[in-house]
Amino acid sequence: MRKQGKKTIDFASIKTTTMLYFIFFALIILIVIWCLQDFFINNYYESMRYSESLRTANSLESEYRENPRRFGEYANETALSNGIYIRVENTSGVSVYGGSANFSYSAIEFNSDIRRVKAKLENTPLNNVSLIINNADNNKRLVYALSLNDIRESTIIIVSPLYPNAATVSIVRSMLVYIGFIVTLLAISLSIYLSRKLAAPIEGLTVSASELGRGNYNVRFNGGNFTETKELAKTLAQASYEMEKTEFYQREIVANVSHDLKTPLTMIRSYAEMIHDISGDNPAKRNEHLNVIISETDRLNKLVVEMMNMSKLQSNQVVLNKEAVNIVELARTSFESFKVLNEHDGFDLQFKPCKDCYIYGDKDKLLQVMNNFISNAVKYSGDNKYALIELKRQGKKVFFHVIDHGLGIPKDEISHVWDRYYRTSANHQRNIEGTGIGLSIVKGILTLHNADYGVESVEGQGSDFWFSMDVIKKK
Ligand code: ADP
């Protein structure tokens, strides 16, 4: 039962974390803007005023040249609309025009500014100079002088304040408050939206995964629109498919193995009883019966060993003992161990090697793979008792094939033969013994070796089981 407690905020959840990060981010931006506002306003204002003053001086010059009569009127308008002071002096320092200014400016300061800029203009070969004067009372201003030697040696002087007035500053401040408010609101809404969008598919997947945990393999995994969650959904769906398959095969193995175990056990019991009741005193008969018991025990043993190997592979306990291996020699060893069938069972087992070459792998494990392919070819050869073991070089790879012309595998079952406990339907009809473990061990070993492997098979015509590995140079 789930606890019905007070709802607490989970600070580790995606939702809360995203939201907090967004809000934190918005706050940082606001604080930075707020701290830098004075700096920005003043600097921006100053540079704007500076370039504006230069432009004004140029337009005043052309007006003074071209329209001297209307100059007074023009200069008045300009001074008022730009909030600057304009003055034009002639050679003797007499003011020809003295415009108005609407900024606080004492007469003493004013006269000293004019003196300073004129002195600077006299000491320079240029026809214009500018001065930025910054007094302790923060009355920062630009004083600009432009000499027009060709027109009665006149000088245009402009004094322009370089600080924003109080109204401008308060407008910008209130604007910042609004911006701050909007940014915070946007950050919160965006974070809520984003965190929900991020968390939704994960929450959905968690619900589906716990359904799967309860054994419902039909559950669907919806990964939403994000690549990562879609990928996770795909992986979970794959895991669910594999789990379902394994469970199915495991049920099968219980049936198969119990059948496989039962047969030898019944035989062992019956023959033991026979020795006990009948053949105990007859050495020839008794030996015959004992041999049956031994061979049945061997079969049981093989079955148990296979199952142990399988479970080792499954739990990743297998460590490869890799070395340079002459694959042709290894295949020959495998072939030799089956060659006895040629003599005893009228089997036609052929070996077609290629030139000696080396691969890097675990000798014993690869021998196990080869033996498995060959014993399957023998086991599923049906009435056609022929199989070919062939080695082929192809570029930098060497291929090991075991080809038989036996029962083959139905098309829709081919992809399953590598699965644990899988046995094709034909086995059950023909009562061929097996566990369905061999090829899944082969698959495990070849995968550990990064080898390619496969099977081509046609039902009723035969199979070609193969694997290939990179050829190495033997040192
Ligand atoms: P087992 O042979 O013990 O059943 P394997 O894992 O070796 O288990 O093989 C799995 C299944 O693949 C076999 O049951 C058989 O149906 C099929 N199979 C394997 N090799 C061959 C082959 N050469 N020809 C036909 N079927 C084969």
C-alpha cells in the first residue's frame, strides 16, 4: 500500500530541478542587468552624445558657410532641441552668437571650459579639438571647438552634457523592473512546461517498466518525442521481448530436459534391475548391460556439463585465454575426432582446408564451436550421411564452414536456432535428442571473440553453419 502522507517537494526530481535552475538563471540575469545598468546607461549615453555633437558641429559649419543670415535662428533651434550650448566667436574672441543651454552650468565653469578648449585649438595644427571635462560634481561634459579660418577666422564651440538627466534614468529603471518581471514570469512558465515535457515520458516509462516487472510482457513503452527517451523505450521493449522469449524457452527446457533426463534415467534403472534380477551371474550379459548404463550416464553427464557452460556464459564468468591459433590445424583436430564415424557409421565426413593461417582466440573454446557445428551436422544429417568441413580465405578473413545435406531448418525458424533452449519443430517429430543449448553457447563464444557467424539453410536440403575471424600474422 502506498503511503498517503503530506505531499513534499522532491528536490531531486527533474521537474523541481529544471524549475529551480531556470529561476536561478533568470535571477542571475536580472541581478547582472541591475548591477550594470548605471554603467551601461552612462556609457551608452556618453558615446551617443559624443557622436551627435560631432554631427551637430558639422551641420552648424555648413549652415554658417552657406546661410550666415539664418544661422542665429538655426543655431537656436539646434541648441534647444539637442540640449547643448552653442557659441560662435570671431578672431578677437568676441561672441558672434551665444546660444542657450538648458543644463545646469555655472558661469565660472563655462568660461573656463571655453578658455581650455580654445587654448587646445591654438596648440594644434588640426582645425577641431574636443575635451571631456569631468568635475567632482559629476557634471561631465563635452566641449568641442571647430575653427573656420576661411570665414573671418571664426570658431564654433559646442558644450554638450554627457550625463543622462534624472527622467531618462528613472524611465530606464522602471523599464528594467518590467523586463525583470516579464523575464521571471517567462522563466517560470517555460521551466514548468519544459520540466513537464521532460518528466512525462520518463514517468510513463517507469509505469510501463514496473508493469513489465510484474510479468506483463504486452506492455507498450512510449518514449515521447526526445531521442534519449525514445531510445530508452526501444531498449526496454527489446528487453521485454528478450525476457518473454527466455521465459518461453525456459518453460520449454523444463519440458525438454525432463524428457531428456527421464530417458537415460529410465534406461539406467531398467538395466540396473536387469543386472540385479537376471544377468548378475552371466558376465557377458552383465557387461553388455553395464555398458548401456555407462553410456547413458555419459549422456546425462554431457547434458549437465552443457547446462553449466551455458550458465557460466550467461553470467559472464567465461574468461578467454587468447593466443595465436592455427585455425587450419584446429579444424583438423576437430575433424579427426569425428572421423571415426566414417568407419563405424558409414558416414562421409570430408575436410577441405585452406593454407595455414592464424587467428587470435581461445583454442579450447573455438574447438568447442567447431565440434558443435560438426556434431550438429552429423546429428541432423538424416539419411544423407555426408558433411563437409571447409576452410576458406577471403581477404583478411578466414571462414570456417560445416556443410551438410541433411534435414535443414525451416525458414521461419532459422533466426531462432542461436537462442537458448531453442530446438526446431522437426526434432520433436523425429525424436532427435538435444538440449537446444549447444548453439547458444557457440553464439556466446563467437560474440566474445567478436567473430561473425551465421547459417544458410533450406529445409529438406541441408545447412551451412559458418563463422569467420580476422587473420593475424604469426609472430
Ligand atoms: P541441440 O542440437 O542440442 O538441440 P543446438 O543449440 O546445437 O541444440 O541446436 C539448436 C537447434 O538448431 C537444433 O535443435 C536443431 O533444430 C537446429 N540445428 C542445429 N544444427 C543443425 C543442422 N546442421 N541441421 C539442421 N538443424 C540444425
